[in-house]
Amino acid sequence: MASTFCDSVGTCFVEFLKRGSTVNTELCVQTLNKLKNRIRIFWVIRKMNQDESSPHPPHSSDLAPSDSHLLGPMKDVLRGLRFAGITS
């Protein structure tokens, strides 16, 4: 039997169970700990590669990606309007 864990990129961890072994809590905990270590190593390597290449792109912390659908209609309403200051 094989335990396979995948992410959006593909398979990240596979562990094969020895013939005649029994799946129990101890085995599941061991497998999940191995997966956790694999993920930790992956993120350390990814962090090192990001530090060497380019910084994170700038972003606005007060506008979530799920709010992007609001920008188009808001631009249509405000197009052509001029404001004298922040209060108007």
C-alpha cells in the first residue's frame, strides 16, 4: 500500500507500507511527521531561492484579491469626476 500526498504542483510525498504491516495510529503519526519534515525542508529551500532571486512583489494589505471585482465598476462610476480635495 502507498500513502501519497499531493499539492497543486504535483506529488510531494510517497511512502510505501511494507507487506504484512498494519495501518494504525502510530503508523499514521509517523507518516504525517515525515510529511511535515518534507514540507519544512521544501519551504526552507523555497525561502532561500526567493532571497537569492527577487523580492516579493508589492501589494496592498488593505485590499484582498477577492475584492478586485469591485475595481472595474468603481472606476466606471468615478470616470470623469474631479475632486477639489480629500473631503469632497
